[in-house]
Amino acid sequence: MGFDDAMRALLGEAYPAYEEAMRAPAVKGLRFNPLRGDLVKLEALLPWQGQPVPWCPEGRILPEGIRAGRYALHAAGVYYLQEPSAMAPAVQLKVQPGQRVLDLCAAPGGKSGQLAAALQGEGLLIANEPVMSRARVLAENLQRLGVENAIVTAEKPQMLARRFPGYFDRILVDAPCSGEGMFRRNPDARQEWQEGSNAGCALRQSEILEAAYQMLKPGGKLVYSTCTFSTIENEQVCQAYLDAHADLSLEEVPLFPGWEMGFGGVGARLYPHRLQGEGQFLAAFIKADKDGEEEREPDKIKAVLHKPSRAMADFFAAALPMRPLPERVICWGRQCFALPQDAPPLDGLKIVLPGLQLGEDRERYFIPAHALALATAPFTSAQGPLLNYAAEDAEILHYLRGETFSISKELEGWHRIAVQGFPIGWVKAVQGRAQNHLPKGLRLTGEIAWRYA
């Protein structure tokens, strides 16, 4: 049986509507970043308006032809490009500030960014991606969004399960899958579909869920999601999970306009012919609380803390006077990081990002990390040196391309450069020139939508 035949059997009378939707352009979206400020004010910054995503207050459906990734406010972390249906699982997890949260299959970072925003800087997010190259992209995206209380790991789920039994209040498992729900965005994958691939994916998904079960504390919540239509990977995996663990129960998923209840009443299904978005499945599980069981206080991190140099202290006093010098600092070589307040022991784990990257502490001088400029926004010039420009100013274009540009000769030392009050990085003022410190991998080439007109 080919994919088309499988979908005909799955959808029945709805199949023609699905086929028609698959011939339409894929839907694109963005999600505003609450860590950058009030939603109304953020949306007012853009020269175009998108249609609201019903299940995600911060989500918008992009108008056709808008290349939102080429705008300076994207570089400032004001929003994240995310397909509308993909916004649903993190919303359903209902994270609260102060909780310990795990995103077990986190790359490229859209859902992790949602979870971090829900934490509002309180609590801990561990975002895990076993593939190192993807984990680095995940870390870069969280840094651009200004997340400070996240740790990025590159571990197998089973390794994390051994280290963090019963540790997390909330776990998101956005599992690797056959990707059937994304075939409109990747038509070639539709032609490569094989009937037997679903069973192999389901086995892997069940292994990941088992590791997640071990890490979920009693009374905790887990959301399982895929971007496939296969009942083998969706409802059947969920039912087997329930059968294996008597202390797990399904939580009812509220059905937004266009959503359908999963087969057998398990979870919810999102189809491209029913809404503006791609294919998605999600289900929520609650782990029963255990009466009389005391919660184990997690060990605090045992790493050797670094004492910031005088140069680092002087830098913070001059360039970031509104930020106190971090107390919990560790260093990898010369590169320093501020640990999240509730960071657990990390020894023996593959860590990509242990917290907020501060920069290089070289005793006699300090070189700030790009992430430090983006850690909190918006800023004002009263809170430290800030070169603030309008989105259409040529200086913003020069900066995003990695070029130097002219500034006042009266300026010296490190300055954040910002677009409409939102920092996008660092420059160093030297004799009337702004030396560009945007990392090479983040520099834009080709056409840049730097003018809104």
C-alpha cells in the first residue's frame, strides 16, 4: 500500500479535501517572544499583520510573500519562525513559572522557546537533542530568544533517565517520526514513503517515551506529539504507553476550531484540510501522585565555580550596569557561563550550553558573548551604552552583514547595537569606527529586508 492509499483508508470521505489542501502552498507562521515584552507592543513593531493562530496567543499566520527571517527584529529575537500546528504541543503542556521542564527531542528550538517563555525566567528548562549539530542550532536559537534559564544537552534519552529519575514537572516528547504531516512542505519525502517505516518509528518513539516516564515526577504532565498521520505512531503508541504504566492517565485535549479528536478518543489530530497549518498529533498524560511520598530535593550543581576577574566586573559595571555580576559562573577554558539558579549536576553529560553564555574572561580584559547582548530586552540607553537605530537605518544593514561602520568619535569601548530598542549584538567603538562582533555564522548575505517600505 502506498501513502496515498493509506491516507484514503484513514480519511475516507475527507480524502479529496486533503488532496486539495496538499496542492496549496504550505502555511508559514511566526510566534512572538514574550521574553521581549508585551504582545500588543511587539506586534505593532511589524509593518504587516498576520492572522492569529487560535491555539497559540503569540502565534500568527504569515501573509504570503513575507520573508520574516530577513528582518532585523528576527535577529533580535522578537519572534521565532514556526509552523502554526507545531505551536500546539507546548501550549498543551501548560508550563508554570518555577517548574522543572524537559524538552526531550528539542531541535531546532521552536517548542523549547515556547516553554522557556512560559517559565518567565523562573525554574529550569533542559532542552535535549541527541544529534550534536542539531543541538548547536538549538542552543543558538535559544540564545537569540534571550533565554537564560536553559541548559542544552546532546544525550540519548536513556542516559538522561538514569541521571534524572522523577525529576521533571513537565516533559515534552516531540518525537522523531515518519513526517507525513509535513509532506506539503517536503513533497520529495512523500515519494520516498515506505509502508514499513511507521513500525520502526513507533518502536523508537516507545523507547523515548519509556525514558521520559522514568524522568516524570508523580503528579507531573507529559505531552507526546508527532508530525505524522500514522495511527501506528500516534494512537497505538499512546495506548501501549498507557497499558505499560497503570499510573498514567490521559488528559483530555481541548479541541480548537479545525482540530479532531484522535481515534479511540486518544489525543487530538490536526489536518491541513481542516485548518491553516500542517499535520500534527498530540496527546497529554498525567502521572498519578503518590500519597505520602516526599519529593526528593535535587542535588545542586557540584561544578567548580569561577571567580570573575576584575576585567569582567569592570565590563559589567560599564556596559551592563543594570545587570548584577553573575554569582554562579563556570568556565570552559576562557569561555564563561552563568548557571541557572536550579541547575542540577552536569558532570558526565554531553553539555552544549550550560546556561547563559557570558564571554571570554582573559583576566586583563573581557570579550562579551553575542548571547549576553540578547539576554534581556528591550533596553534603553539609560541602562548602559546602547547604539539604537531604526530598522531602516543603514547601520543595521552593515551590522547584520558583518561590516564595520562609522560612529561618533566620542564613543569608546563596548556597546550593544539595537534595532528599535532591541539589542542584536555587540560592537566595539574604536576611533570613530564600530568594529563588528556579530558571529560569522549569524551574518546575513544576499537580499536583506532591512527597509519596511
